[in-house]
Amino acid sequence: MQRRKFITLVGAAAAWPFAAHAQLLNPTRRMGYLSFGEDRILKKVFVDRLNELGWVEGANLSITYRSAEGNENALKSMAAELVQTNPDVLVAGFGALAALALKAATKTIPTVFTSVGDPVGLGLVPNLERPGSNVTGLSTQVSDLGGKRLQLISEIAPTGHPVGVLFNPQTPYTDLALKEIRSAAVLIGLEIKAFEATSASEVAMQFRAAQQADVGSVIVLEDPLIFSLLGQFGDLVKRYRMPTLSGDRTFVEAGSLMSYGPDRRANFARAAEYVDKVLKGAKPADLPVEQPTKFELVINLKTAKALGLNVPATLLATADDVIE
């Protein structure tokens, strides 16, 4: 045997155990990610945080993505497809519908939801402290959030007009949020008008309807459907001269007037940390569902100027961020 060939074979044989050992120490893990609609920005935050924690797609992590693209009927089959890939963990993207579909699809595979309004009320978990099953994650539920949003929009919107609430009735959490807003409105003597939208075309139609109903401002209860229409909101606000408040700053960055709510990007980053714990052996049953602790008020002064609104100095002073 030639000396060079012999050395190559010996070297390969010596290296093999080390390579095999490294693979055993750091094998490729599998994750399934299900989303109801487009949540590209938030998903990037999630994946970036996974990378920081040492989980890199294509290296030691394989991710199978499925998106229903707003079609609720597709969620069940997509959840079943992800279960068939035999993943180590499943992740539900923004909203409750994907989480509910995954919960129905498996009782054993660890599942982490990223942003659900009322996980107990929806039956995802029996209680927040001890989920007790294969499902846990991050909640956006906070008492009196609707009242706070109503107060904030009332400080800047024209007085003497009803406040509109735009929501998708097919999203479970919006019913609870609307009730909170109505209760708060009774206490401060404001009229609430509800505007339902279950498709992209209906969102624009309801902005027009709100204008025709003499509504002075609109609170947007964003869900995966409405979130997928993010790029349209700036145009709708200007076209119908309608001050809007949402729960996520990305709407303000797109041209909405203001937002107040949990830092949803922080939620998705935290969800990645939950996935990291699960991949390292933690059980979802022992991981409490976390509620948000950080809230941010963001105001778009460009939009306020375009709508002819004066933002009180006291309100600006409390804002976490101002877009000028």
C-alpha cells in the first residue's frame, strides 16, 4: 500500500470517532413552525434569538415551516403534517388559531405558543402557573389593557365622536378585548361602535364605514389577518383621516397614529428561549405561561400632523418612542 494512502486511511479512521462523538453531543434537532398568516417580522426575531442561543437552522436545527396564509381551514391539515415530521418541538406563530390547531394535533410533542391573548379561556392550558401538559408559551393577556388604550386614544382624537373598534370576530381573543373596551367606555361616557372584518377587502370597507358613522378614532384589535395587512394601514389612515391606535408598534411604523401594548417582539424572543429550554430537556408542563411585563407607547407625529391633530405634551412625555 502506498505510504500516502495508508496515512490518509489511518487519519480518517482516527478522525471518525471524534466526528461521531461531536454529532452525538450536538445532533440536529427538528422543529415545526405553524402560522395562521404572515408574521415574517416576528418570526425573524424568533429565529435570530434561537441563533444567539446556539440553534442554527441548517447546522444543528432543522425547521419545517407551514403557513395557512389566512385560511383557517388549512390549519388542521398543516398541523397534522408537522406532527408527521416527528419534531422535537412545535411552535405556534402569532395568534391563537395556530396554537389551537397544534394542541388538537398532538398531546405529546412539546408545543410553544408565541403570542396568545387568553390561553386559559381558550383551553390551551388549565392555568398559567402550571400548564400541566405538552403546551406552554407566551400570553399577551393583561387586565385593563382595553381601558388604557381607550384612554390614550381619547387624549388625542377629536372629542364628541364615538370610538370605533376594528376586529376580526373569528379570532377568539378579540371578543374578550372588545368587552374590556366597552366596560371602560361606560365608565368614561364614551360610545363604542364595532366594525368586523374577516378578509382584506372588509378591512378597507370598515374604515369607510367608520368614517360614514362619524367615528372620531379607531382602536385596532390586531390578529394574524389584520397583521398581514400591515402595509395598507398608513394609506387607510390618511385616506379616511382616521386616527388609529393598535397594540403593536409596527402599525405606527407603517403610518398608524399610535400604539400601546406588550412588546410583541420581546414575546417572540422569549418564546425562542422557551424552545431552547425544551430542546435541552425541560417539560412544557413545568414551564409557566408568561404574561407581558413590558409595555410601550409609540406615537407617529408625522401622522398626527397629516391628520391635523395636536399631541398633548404630557402624552409625548410618557411615550417610549416618537416617530418624527
